[in-house]
Amino acid sequence: MKKRILVVEDEEKLRRVIQLQLASAGHEVDQAGTAEEAMRYTDRVDLVLTDLKLPGMNGQELLSLIHRQNADLPVVVMTAFGTVETAVEAMKSGAVDFLLKPFSLDHLMKVVDKALEVSALRVENRELKEQLGRRYQFESIVGASKPMQEIFSTVTRVAPTRATVLLCGESGTGKDLIARAIHYHSPRRDRPFVKINCTAIPENLMESELFGYEKGAFTGANTSKPGKFEQADTGTVFLDEIGDVPNQIQVKLLRVLQEREFERLGSNKTLKTDVRVIAATNVDLRAALERGTFREDLYYRLNVVPINIPSLRERKEDIPSLAQHFIGRLAAELGSPCESISEGAIEKLMEYQWPGNVRELENVIERSLVMCNGKTLESGDVKLDLAPAKRTAAVADAFLPEGMSLDNYEQTIIREALKRANGNKSQAARLLGLTRNALRYRLSQMGLETAEKD
């Protein structure tokens, strides 16, 4: 790819040879005999190739000046063999490579090509980070309502700290986006962000997933493996659905929060970790405390900065802007000509109760865009799911045995699952498609919590 390269060399013949070689490779070349002259070109070139020994300001000083103005501009230094230590010092100061005089033209081109490649990777990396930053800026999390503005204010205050944050709210309210916004507005933004979906990890694998394991720790552990907390070191761990973590893992999480240390499964070696913890839950953890399914000490360690994210039905004034936001983002992806949404369609969206919250609204807009043929999304294009209350009633009428309530029917199914599992709650929970904690709560409501086996 054609680039613009600045050659800074006081020896005119060598400068001319380098210029001709770079030009023959398709590059545009600017030339300077002094560092002072070179500074006229540094704002328009892609690479600087400079001698270290120059009249007036030397190459090392030129390198420092360039990097103060543009740290992404790659600099290759040239030096005589007897001053290689100076070249090493230049590398420590930010030069991407060096050339020892005399050098062949082939070697020159290899070094130049490598430096340009490094430069391209730097630019790409910076642009990706900028895109991530924009993705999780508050303007990408749509919400002009008072509750959302209060959340943005809290995030702004807490993000620069290392304080643990507990995000509470129904599924689909945007807890993941808020967690990432906290991370990308923090000093850890360039470090790992590791999300852990606590409901997606089987109970018997959770310890090894979170904390890692040593070779031979269990059958099939043929190599050692770091856990999520090691992978997130110096960054952020996002514990999604923390309310579903089993009690024995809660104890280990408490230690990480208190002591910043843990052991891999199968090891006695204590490892230190520097992570910022953000947790999220869609269940009432205070109720879980009362039921005994969540540790009180862990709750208070997590609940340092609580952020309660409202459901969409509690901030319906955000629906119009959210709908337009999703149209703007999804229409191009779907090949839809739609650009806006009608008042009738907005009214239809405002009347709905949104049990699935913002995530459901996004899905509805995506489905509606598929049906839309014009530039405006009309009411008839909007396809909503049956309201949950109506759906539940319809299911009950169609399937419940005569004279049996929904609660009684649920209890009958739970008892049958426990019977098939020989009283084992973990196995029964799997049969029912529930977490073990959710099943224990239902059993406590039935008065059976202590009567069955774990």
C-alpha cells in the first residue's frame, strides 16, 4: 500500500539512495537534512526514517518531539554500528525499529514494511477501542426519562472507582449495557471485561470455570486451565444473574471480594487477583436472604453501590426514542427502507406492558421492519406478542384439569419431578428446567424445603 515516508539524513548521497529505493516501492518520500527541517513534514507522513546523529537537534530529540505530538506515528532510527547502545535507547523511547549502517536496500525495505505494518495495527487497535467506547457511551444507551438520567449520573460517579456495583432489574432492562458502560468509562477500559453468565454454567463446573483448575484435579483435566478471575486480572468481572450461584461458590466469591485471592481447583497455591466486580440479578436478593438461599455477608459485599434499573413499563416515555434508535440501527442490516415510525405505531407500543422490557421492544421492532415496505413503520406493521396475562389465562383454560388452580397444578408437577428424582432437588430442578435455588424457593412456599434431599 502506498504510504508517505519522511527521510531525515544529513548525508545527501545516502538520503538520495534511500529516497529512490522507497519511491521504487511505490511510496511518496519527503526529505530533510536536519531535525528542524523535518518538523515541517511530520504532520502529513505515515513513517519517519531518521538518523540519530544530526546537526543541531539530534535524532533522539526529534523522536521525543514527534511522540509528544503524535504517539502513533512510527519512527525508525538509523545509526552507525559503534553506537548501537544509542539505538537501543531510542527503541525504549518509542522507536519501532532501527537500522545499523551500513545496511542493504533489501534490509531497509524489510524494516520499513514491518514498521508500516505495526503502524497499521496501532491505528486499527485505536479505532476498535474508540468504537467500543462509543458503543457504550450513554448516548448509545437510550433513556431521557428521569430514572435513566439518575442511573447515568450514578455510573459517571462510580465508574472511575473500583467500588463493587450491584445491578438490579428485570430481564431485558439493559443490565449488560450498564455494566459495560461502567467498565469502558473506568481506568480499566483497556483491560479485560469478562462476563460470566451464572445460570449458563452447570453447578458442578462453576468452581473450575470461575477459579480454574490444575492438571489432574478431576477426571479429564489433562492440562491446567486459568479461570475467569485470572483471565480478568486488572480488568472487570461481570457476574450476571448472581442470585443463581450455589452456596458453596458464594463462600469462595466472598473471599475474592474480601481478600482478592483464591486457589485453583486441585491446588494449594493462593493466587492474587486485581479485579473490579460488577454483579447483576433479576431476582430479589433480599427475599433470597430471608429464604436462606443467598448469603447475607456476600450480599453486603456486592451491594456497595446498588443501581436499580427500571422496567420499560416504568419509563414508557423512553419508548418513542428507543423505537427510533432501533429502526436506525436495524433497518440497514435488514435491508428495510424504513426511516421513521408513525404516531399510531407509537401509541400501539405505548399501550403494551413489555414483560420482556427493552430486549422485547428491540425484537418487536426487528420483526416489524421485516413486514414494513415503506419509509414509515405503521401501526399495522407492528406485531406484538399476546399479553402475558391473556396468554396465561388461555393456557390455563386449555390445559388445567377441571377444578384445579394453577398453583395446585404447579405443586403437582413439582412433586412428580421430585418423585422421579428420588427426592434429589438438583436433579428435579433439571427435569423442570429450573435453577436449584428457584426450585428451593417453590418448595419453601409449599412447606417442603427441609423435607427433601439435596
